[in-house]
Amino acid sequence: MSASKCLRCLVRPSPTTLPVSVPQHVPKNIAPFSTTGAKAGQNPKPAPSVPKNPNALQPYRSGKKMTLSKFKKNKVIDRGKAPLPGERKAWRKRISLSNDNALPVPWLTQMRPGDMADSGNVAKVFSLPAGLQDQLRACEAFKPTQSWNMFRTPSVLVRNETVDVMGRMQQAAGENKTARLVLTGDKFTGKSLMLLQAMAHAYLNEWIVIHVPDAQELTTASTEYAPIPGTDPVQYMQPNYVLKLIQNFRKANEAVLSKTYTATAHPELPQNITVNTPLLNLCQTAKEPEGAWVVFRALWNELMAKNVPRPPILFTLDGLAHIMKMSDYRSPSFELIHSHDLAFVRHFTELLAGNTSFPGGGAVIAATSRSNAPRVPSMELVLAQREAEQAPRGAAEVPQPDPFFRGYDKRVESVLRSVDVVRVNGASKPEARSLMEYWAASGLLRDTVDEKLVTEKWALGGNGVLGEMERAALMTMRI
Amino acid sequence: MMASSRHGVKATLRGAFQHIQGEKWQPLEQQFRSLRLTQSRTTGRRCMSTETSLTERQSFRAAREFDLDNLASQLKTVKHARAVPVSPSYFSRSPRFNDRYLGLEKLMRMYGNLPTVPAADAGRVAWMSLADIKQAWGESVKATDYANCLIILKRLHQIHPDLKPPEVTRALDEFKRDIQAFDNEPSPILIDRYGRALGVGKRKSSTARAFVVEGDGQVLVNGKTLANYFGRVHDRESAVWALHATDRMDKYNVWARVEGGGTTGQAEALTLAIAKALMAHEPALKPALRRAGCVTRDPRTVERKKHGRPKARKGPTWVKR
């Protein structure tokens, strides 16, 4: 500990302790104290009264005091400024895509349009180009739970499943068909990230992308809804949600939308949209929740318009279980509304069921979730059945419904009856190794990446579940 | 009891003849002769004990067997002779222990020079503790005596097994506990025809059985992967700690069943189970595993609750009245 005064100062008499500092001219005849203010002839004037601040510290008498109240009064502790409403949530939900403390990885290459569909690129890490990052950020493809903030640039690992999914998308677009996929798999295996990769692939290949970042926002009665007049059975629109979606959609797909033109005129819109107007202009007409649903319907009609050149479209949704159950909305007769009666959701389910398809080809991809997902027995059953049916050589036995269970939902089964199920498994060892080398090069994994370490983290991560590997390798404190 | 035994009779007789001849101590041969003379007492010859005739010297024969039934009537023995105890430590406070102690010392004198084996090779023996001895023989034994006795016991136990005399073995057996826990050799874990070694481990109230085969590092616990079964990373790490500590993570596959207890207990039971199975594959890993703390079972379990207390040790709440 350093002394508060240096020793030399202690040796020499310090100027503050010199008796010189005492004013010498004070008259000696004045008593050193006075009993009353009046008698003290030279008593200084009282200080000008300042308005009392209740928070100002009151002078306390030191020493023991009599306790007058029965209980101790709570001390007022100054905790600083409380965060404003919504500030905490914004902090919690913020997404930072880079970290200047992480090392740049020298061998990292930027992703090009064909990279993720090429099976030669399996177990390679690619960084996302800046423009693509903006697009993905605009459509809320990044999630706060994903650890983008640990690395210098957002990068993704190309896996076997990635190549599979991208291949299906490419094939469907080439044949003017709509690929209908459901991504499923264990917790933390990277289903949402697979969606992100699909979106990245679509953006790079100039597709139009519509993304529902979290399906629960649609069905948990958290946005406004209203019945659509003239529909039977009654369908419901969600203008606020749709407005936000259109705005994000416009921001993310600006380049493609400006090159895609309307096929018909839309006099019903607040701004008159004529034929051969860029779709971007159509999207820009959505400014208020009131007219948002009309704009969305016009946009949807344009996207689904036949006999005009349309780029392939990718429609993705995360958290499939939420739109496969009764929603929390109520009808005017106070009955629960089925999620498929929400008009926006119905667009998605019709595509997923194969009842409608994109004119220029494309893909509908839904991802299930394991962390925040209601139990939907029908969905679980049908997905398991589809998976067993798709297994090579009929290896797996097709599960049958429980005859004594009545919670099955016919509408859900009809939607999912013919989808393709892609199971996202744990990564293979070469993929895990490649990812760990990327971690090590970023300066996050401070170990030699060898067979032993890879196997260890691979096993600790539940046979290659990437999120769990990340937890075991990067998020556990090592001292 | 003593008077009825053969030894007792001899002692009695000794006393009788002492009385007759007025001498304190006689050599054994003289006693025998005097016994013969007692037969000739009927012929009127007396005090011949110091004389030896030629005929007698020539026809020296062993004494006839005592006719125990008629002896008392033939000899005027003392009716109530005081029996001399066999044991020299009869009047000490701990004759049983002392006798055995002296016996051990005698054996030590006799066989102390026999070749020995190192103490580690002699085999572990659970000797009776001081408390056991006090309890079993009903005597108060000094701790010092017991300690000295134990030194001799251990030294005698080290005598080479091929040369160890049976009397030594008998003497040592008296100091062994009834239950020899060290004799219970755990049956060695064998590797079956599928290449599996089954290890069993316990911790707290969990039991784990781990089948370890050569492989590439896959782990399944109750049919789930490690990440699915253990939510905590720490538990996952401790479950495969035996493999991690010996750098064998990528050499073996594990298939395990765990039951009972909580997550920590199950994870640490797995540590032990995998370590044991691993030692079946590679016995040379035992020191490394011991250093990693994977060999010894942790004996700590929940302490039982006691009456009068809200928990095992917690005191009751203080109440004013």
C-alpha cells in the first residue's frame, strides 16, 4: 500500500500544519465562543436561506440515539437512474454481429451464391458479405440467442444438411416447383441457423424472401386482429404484424423488388399503383396499420401472379408448432380461433400443404423449435410418420396414431401430410473439427485443435450438437 | 477340574511325596523310584530311597500306569490339595492375553530367523483390534502390550509361507478377526466376446453400469446422448472424466445405464463405472485414474436424521417460552 503522504512531507512541516496559516490579526478580546447569537457581537450573519432540498443530506448528530420508532426505518439506497421502459428488453434483444476483440480469421472467404449448394464445401466456414448481413438483419434472421457477438464477422458452417436443403431449393426453383420442407431435430442442433443459411442462399441467388422470425407472435394474441369481411368461414387479418412484415420485407428485398413489376393495377390502394410499377413502390404504400392488410393482399397477389416473370420465392417460418394449434385469439362468439383461420398463417399453410405454389418456383421451409414450443401431438406424429416414410429402404417403422387419444387435429395432419422432413442432426466429426478450428483462429478456443479435443467436445456436445459443443467449449469458464 | 486331569494328579502326587519325605524338591527320577518303593512298603522295608540295589539298577522299568480310581485309597494323599495353575499368568489380570503373548514371544524366539517375505507380499490381514480383544477375551489389555503384540504378530506373519510352521499359523489365527475383509478379492472384470467391459460405479444413491467398448468417442446414457441426459456441462464432463483424464476420449464408446439419485450423483457414479471398465481394458491406467480420483468410491452419503433434531445435526429453534 502506498502511503497517502510521502515520507519527506512528514519530515518537513507541511504548509497546512504551519501555525502561519492561522490568521494572526484576530482580536484577542473576543471570547472563543458565545452562548447566544445576539450576545456574540461579531457573530457572522446567518447564511442566506436556501430552499430546502428534501433529498439533501441532513446533518447527523453522531453518537448513540434513542430509537423512537418500533422498527428500523429502511435506508434509502441510491441505485442510480433506473432504465427507461423497454430499455431492458432492447438490451436483452439486441443483436451485435461483430466483436472487435475477436481475431480476424485469415483463411475465411466470403460466401458466394453457389457455395452452400456445393457438396465440395461441406465442413467449410464462410463469412457472410456485408450486404447480405444487412438483408438478413432486416428480415430478423439473426436471433439474440445465437452467439454472433463472439466473432469478428458472422460466419456459417456448411454442413451435409445445408447442402441437402440448398440442393432441394435449387432443384425446385429450376423446375418451377415449390419445395416444401420442415426442419426438425434436437435442441440446439441448428435448425434456425439452417433457416438462416437457406435465406442467405436465397438472397445471394436473388430470390424473394419472406421470413416469419417467430411464429408465436402470430398466435399468442399479442398483435391486433380483425375479421376479414366477406370470408366464410371467417378469416382474420393481423394488420400490425403484416405492416411490420412488409416493412422488413421491403428493406431486405429492395434490390429484387425494384426489378420486379406489378402485373395488374391496384386501384384499391391509397396510392394508385398501375401496371409495371416496381413491387418496391407497392410495398412503400404500407405506412399505417389501417391499410396494411390491403397492401399485403395486393403484394401477395402480385407475388403469386402467373404468366409474368417472377423470381423464385422463399417463405420461411420459425417455430412451426405455434401455428399448428388453436391460437389464443377469440372469435366474436368467444371461441378460440384455429391458427389456420388467421389469413396470414393460412397463406403459409396452404403453401406447405401444396395447395398453392409459387409461380416462379421457390421453397417453403418451416423449422420446429425445441425451446419454446407447445406440444402438438398431430404435428409430432405426422412428422415422425413422414420421416419414417422417407427413410431409405423403409428402414424405420411408420408410427401409428394412438387410438385412445383424441387430441389429434385433422387440419394439421392435412397440412403436413406431404411435406419433406429434414432432420438436422449433430455435426459429423470433420464438420465439428472445421468449426473448432474457426473458433481457435478467432481466439476463442485456446487449445490445440486435435483429434482428442474434437472428440471430447463432440461427445460433451451430445454427439456433435453444435449449440451444446459451443456451450461446452466456449461458454464454460476455464480458470 | 485340575485335580481330575492327569496333570493335576501328578501335581497332587508331588505334594503327597513332599509331605512324606520332608523335602521340598526332587528330581523326576527319584520320584519315580519312590513310587516303586511304595509298593515294597508292604514288605516292611522303608527308607530305601537313597539306596540303589544292583537288582533294581538292572531291572529298571518304566512306572506302571496310575490306577487313578484306587490311587486315593492306596496313597494317603491330601484330601484338598491346592491345584497349581498351568498357566504362569494365571494370577495376572489378563491371563488369556498374556498366555498368547508369551506364546508369541516363544515362537518368535524359535522361528524368528526363518526367511521372510516383504510385508506387501505377505497378504493383508485384519488383526483383532484392542477393543475386539477386550471384548472377545473379557480382559483389560494395555494398549502398549497390544501394540507390542501386534509388532510380533506382523513379524511372524511375514515368515515365508512355505516355511511357516503350523504352530505359528495356529497362533496367528487366534489374533485374526472373524471376518477377513481383505480376503474378499473383487472378481476381475472380463471383456466379453463383443469386446465390452462392464463397470459398476456408485455415488450417493446413484448406481451406474457402463459398458465400454473400443470405438470413436460416442457416449449414450440411458439411451440419450450426454447433452440430452445431463443439462449441466459440468455433469457431462464429470461423467466422462475417466476417459478425459487418460486421453482415451476418442478410443472408446460408452453405453451406460444409470439409476437413482440426482444428476450430480449419477454423473459421478458414471465416472467410477467408466473408470472400472476402462481398467479392464487397460490395467496399466490404474495409477493415472487414481490420480484423477476415479478409482475410489466416495463413501459420503446423506447423514441420517436424529430424533430431537429437525435435521441430522441442526439444533431445534430457540423458543423463548
